[in-house]
Amino acid sequence: MGARAQVDVLNADVEGVSLLLENGFNISGRVSLDGRSAGDAGGAGVRVQLQTDPLIPPLAVPAAAAEADGSFSILGVVPGNYRLNVSGYRNSYLKSATIAGVDVLKGGMRLDGEPRGTLDIVLGNAPGSLDAVAIDGRKMPVAGVTVGLVPGASHRKRD
């Protein structure tokens, strides 16, 4: 059971806050590799977790491990805002994630109760690559520099 409420505390005590404890619900889903059949999902070792948004560690929902067929079930989710965290995959990348057909990578998800659909996660197996040379002000190659790639503003919160 759990409950959450946003409380803004400014210059005085806050009174009259009440929380109604609610039973958690479960979210089922499937991890699949792009271009593979459901029987060859390749989800073994993948961990799926919903993190509260904003992140509140005591309210973390335990991660679910995907079975060999890619299926998983996240237990004990209470209503609130969440961001998806997928880990444990190799030689692939998180291509898409939808719940009941809605993209959850763009801005997280608001869950008010058990969703009417499954959480479908697709891992891509053809990542892009980049070949680059760092240059100085004279346009000469520079060795031993660290280069960081930063997504555009619209993709920065995408997991």
C-alpha cells in the first residue's frame, strides 16, 4: 500500500494534509529485440524499473527481471508519475517503450491505476556509430581529448 501527495511548504507549518493509502497494482509487459519473433525475444537479463518522477528513493518500485521469453511483471505500483529505467541489455539500445500505445520515453508516464495495456519495450540491435576527430583553433587534430555527445533538448529526458 502507498500514497503520495505534493505539499508545498513555504514560511509556515502545513496542516490538514491527508493521504489515502491505496493498494498497489501490477504492470505486465514484454521486452523484445527489433526484428525478432516473440519466441526469440532475447529479454533474459533485462531489468525493468519504474522510478518515481521526481525521484523519491523510499518510494522506489522494485525492478522486475524479464524472463527468457521477454515477459515481466512489475508489482506494487501506486498511482503517480514515473520514468522508465531499463538495464542489463548488451549490444543493443532502448529503441522504444509504450504502454497501451503511448510513448513513455518522451516524458515519462502518469499512472492513476492499472493500465489497460501492456508495457512493450523494444531493444534495437543496429545502433549508429560516429567517427570524429577533435581539432584545435587552427583546425589541427588534437589527441587525448574527451568528447561528450549530448542529445538535443527535446531528447534529454528520454531514457
